[in-house]
Amino acid sequence: MALRTEFAAALNQAAAERGLDTTEVLKIITESIKAAYRKDFGGETEEIEVELDPEQGGARVFKDGKDVTPDGFGRIAAQTAKQVLLQRIREAEKGVILGEFEKRVGTIINGMVQRFEGPNIIIDLGKAEGVMPPHEQIPGEHYRLNQRLRFYIAGIKESVRGHEIVVSRSHKGLVEGLFKLEVPEIGSGVVEIKAVAREAGTRTKVAVSSKQAGVDPVGSCVGQKGVRVQAVIAELGQEKIDLIAWNEDPIKFVASALSPAKVSGVKSDIPNKIAFVEVPEDQLSLAIGKEGQNVRLAAKLTGWKIDIKGANLGGSNESEEAKEAREILSGDIKPAKKTKTTKPKIAKTAKKTTKTVKKVAKKKSASPE
């Protein structure tokens, strides 16, 4: 059989345009011709060999060392070979693209919302499509067609449609990647992100440290007039970000992690990694955070369980509200899974404790000294 020489030129062009290895393309052609021969002139399991001349675009079919290329095989074979070839090239091309994205897992990429498939959102990543399932979306964030955003490449997974590139907006790696893009000191390695604790859509705590004397890691991330951190916040839809100075001393690190609350003191159970934190009464609700979020994120950031109480809790004049707060906080505010009963109790306790503080302050201001 003699294939047209233009066909050989087209194959070389296809390999170049799609970034495929020429040897791989020739292998695909050979398999395509075998498939064409078996379909019309032999059996599906018949052992044959094909010799391909990439320069001239010619091919011959051999069986047991004999040339068995049929007359009139050229046109049928060329058409069949073309169909199989295109399919195999698409598969090889997809494999090359997946290989590229496998190397980029854990990095940030620009993308555009292309379409919605049920709860999943399909993202145009340029050479390929990514899928963003519900658990990778930021709670409360609204997406629209053609919206351009930055995404975290979470991984490659197998599905009924083959391999899929999974992208995320809720992963803590997105925050880390955005800071790397916005803060040159992180990109150069002078400032290092040590830990990230995130509850997507509401609040994130980021612990940073400096490898160079005189460089303020928190200040570097904030930027002049807050321009750097504000760029990250804008990309995340106004999610609050607490930048924490990392410290090798776990006691100091736990105290810093509870920012913006001020801590009176910290005692530790080092073997069990439990920190017993005391804060002023007027800082208790701030230290706990809404529904326990602040202390919960601090626990995730540090890797320590945190038992927090107000400075006057446990005393003889302890109120019922304060006693309830002590009982709840001593056992429930830990980096464990949230329960349905914990949330309302913490929120209620924080409000009651705040009310108690206000009453005490009012009495003090009213009594003469």
C-alpha cells in the first residue's frame, strides 16, 4: 500500500502542533493500519506486522514474513487509519496534558467558569477543563458564566468520564498560593508560610516566619497600607485573614494564634499538647470567636488542644453564666469535629458572658471609690 506523501507531512505537523513525540505518532499510525487490515482482510487476533516509511508515507503489511498487502487496500486503509489515528492522537494529547497538570498539582491557576453540570462547575483552564465539585467551592460564593477566578489544582481523579482535573476555591492551599503570588519575600524564600488554618468563606489564620534578620514576616505579608493582604482578601471574596507570627515556643505561638484577642497567660500539658489559656473577661468572647471559630482555628493552626477561660472564672463570686462558659469551654473547644449542640451553646455563652461583663462594669462605674 502506498499512502500519500502529504499524509506523512500532515502527521508530522499534527505531532508538532499537539506537542506529541514523533515516535509516538508513528506508533499510533502503525497500530491504526493494523486495525484497518484486520477489519477488512483478516481476523481480529491475526498476527501481522506493518512496515512504515515515514519519509515517503508508504506502508506494507506482512504476515509470517510475507508481503500480504492486498490490492485496493490503500483507500480503505487510509480512511480507517485516519479515524483511528485521530482518536489515538486525542488520547495521547490528553495524556500529555494530564501529565502537565499532574506536575502542577498544589499550585494556583487562572480559570474561567465555563458551564454548570448539576452541583459541579466546569472550569476552562486553557488546554483542559477542570471540575470544581461542591465541597471544593467556597460556601456562599456565587459563580457566573465567564467569570475569571484563580483556582487551586487539588489533584487528578478517575471518574466515569476518565481522568478529571479537580480544582478548588475552598482549599487552604489557595490562600498559601495567593500569598506566594502577592508577596515577593515568600516567593524568594525569605518569608515562609509555616501553617494555614481555614474555614473557607469566613476566616483564615496564616502563620508566617522570617529566615532573614530584620525582615518582619507579618509586615511583609500585609504590605504597604495593606495592599498585599487586601489583594488576597479581594480574590477570596472578602474572607477575613489573620496573619500570625510563628514561634518555636508553643506557648507563645498559641497566645499569638488567638489574635485578635489578648491573652493573660498560658499553661501547657506538653505530653498531651493541651494549652490552658486565660484571657481577661472582656476578651473572652473575642478569644472564642463567633460559634467558637477563633479558638477552633487557633487549635488547627498550632496543632494543640486549647482550653480557654476568663481571668475571673472559677472564683467564689462566679456567676451562673460564667460557670456555664467554663464548663463548656473546658471540654468542647478543641480541634475536633464540631457538633450540632456545641455551636449554639458557645454562641449563647459568649453573649451571656459579654452581658455579664457589661453589668459588672456598670456596677463598678456606679459605685463610689
